[in-house]
Amino acid sequence: MTLHARSVVTAAGVSEEIFDEVLDRVIQSGDVKIWKAQEIANELQRNELRTSGLDKQTRPNESAMGIGYGKVVLLGEHSVVYGRHAIAVPIPITVRALIEDREEGIVLMIPRWGVEYELAGNVTERRSFERPAGVILDKLGLSNRGMCIEVFPDVPRSMGLGGSAAIAVAIVRALDRHYQIGLSDEDVNRLAYESEKIAHGSPSGLDNTLACYAKPLVFRPGDPPLVELLNIRKPIPAVIGITGHEGLTAKTVGRVREAWQQDKKLYERIFDEIDTLVLSAVKAIQDEDIKALGELMNVNHGMLNALQVSTPELEQLVEIARKNGALGAKLTGGGGGGSIIAVCDGATEPVISAIKDAGFQAISVNLGATLDGS
């Protein structure tokens, strides 16, 4: 169905700028026809919708959808896996999921990514990409229900912005709403963490916590983890620069773990130094000292580069951001590709323009601004 729909939207002559939005809505409408794709494209163009995602007024069954938020890590990625603190902030880029009944079988559809497959009922027969969603269904006792899980991701895939965790949270919340299970936020977060463990091996729990609660946090893993709200009194202007090259978190986390096992004393010292930066950054944010925050981010990026999780593209983006007015810039997330986060003192346009001129993508965000919940 997904491949057919993509062919239909292509045949309708839909422009690249709104292709994903049209594809999502054609599939939701049930009329996978050229005329329908053209009708939707015309509507989107009239309303001046762009690639930031579907407007809430155009999303069908909005109240039934589950939502998970993307995130950026300001400081502390990788060291957080080893019990240190990290600062992370949600961003207004989401993943939404919707459940529809079907007679039998469980189908997962992500139209924007061309994904459509039926989950194997037998756990031992599931392929690697089926297992994160499968573990959620198993733990909720829903593996024998017939359903279609449709996922609408605005968070770009494998770009260090918490996309997999946002998908997990969105699916759990959609299942909760559709089957009226009555899950608490703690339940949602716990189930999303189980999914993340399948996807990434040894996650810290940071991504799923941000995707679930959508609040700026100081986080430290543990049993239970330390989760403290971070009060950002005045939203911080920032830019997310996206390389377009996928960074696989499991791979970079595994690389750091191998190095840590070879020389634990050295790497524990590095993680302690990163932790000191994180705690200093908490104070800088509370003091509204964005210049100090930026300097701490710059140092943190240098340490992440030393951990060999940066790439030439990430280094280029960091350099562009700093040269065009960013107070601080660093990679965000697992690295190995993905994205950077740059904080600015006021206008973000010079940084965005410079990044786009270099052939990369850029998004302006206000870190700490109130997000619409779901």
C-alpha cells in the first residue's frame, strides 16, 4: 500500500516540499488516487503548509493519536551512559502514531520512510527492526490483536534528535488511547525504555524520558534515575544543524564502550570532566548566562571529538555556526553523523543562512519554550 501510494503521489506531480504531507494524508483518506493527491496538494499550497510537519487542523483523528517529542542534548551525551549527568531539552518536532483495527495481523506503516510490514507473531521469527515495536505489544498483551500502527514522524531518522524514542512513546500512547488501557506517564516511559533497549542495546534512558515528559531535564541514570526539571526562565534561541548523514547510536555507543574497556581509568576521567561541565552548565542556565553556556558546550564538543564520535560534517557545521555568531555549538546525540545544536544571543538567521548555504539543513528553535502537550 505504501509503495503504491508513493507512486500515486509521484504521478500526481506533487512537489518535493510537500510530498511527505500529501503522502500521509492520501493514505489516511483511504482514497489512494491521483485526483485525491492533487486535491490535497492544492489544499496544502493554499494554506502555505511547509515541511515542518502537518498542521494540527489537517491531521485526521488528532485526539486519538499518540505523541512523542524529539530532543537535543545540550551537554553530557555518552558520559550519561556511564552514570553521569546530562542536560536535554525537548524540541517542537514530534512523532505521532495512530491505531486502526483490522481483522488479523499487526501491520506497522511509516509512509514517509516507505515502511510497511507485518510483524511476525512468533517472537523468535521477528526481524531486528520488528523487535522494538514487538516488545511493547508483548508487554501490553496485545500481540494477538489485529491492528494497523501508522506512524507519522516529523523527527528526522537517525539524526541524533531522539527519533526512535519518540516513535516508541507515540506508539505506546496511541495503543493506550485506542484500547483505553489507562497508562500513566511513568508506564509510558517504562515501556518506551524497554523498546529503546531493544533498539540500542544500552541506552541511558534519557531519550525516552524526554520524548515522554517533553520538559527540559537534568538526567542521571540509575535505579531509579535522577530526573530533575530544569527551569529555563527565558527561552534560549538556538539552531539545529542537520548533516543528512545518519548516525547510528548503537554503533557509536558501542565504539565508546570498547575504548572504555581498553582503558577505564582514562575514560572515567574524561566522563568526570564532562560531568563537571554539565553541572556548570546547569548553573549558567539558571543564571541566564548564555555566553558561559556556549563556552561549556564548545568544550564538551571537543571532548566528544576526542571520544571519536564526531565526523567531518559535524565539525564543519560546528565551525560554520561559531563563525556566524553562535555562542556555542556541539554535536547532539550519539554522533557518527546526525546533528549539531548551536545557541545564539538573539537572532538565529545568520547561522541558519550560513548552514543552508553550505548545503545542510537548519531549524530554528527556542529551547525551553512551552510545547503543546498531548
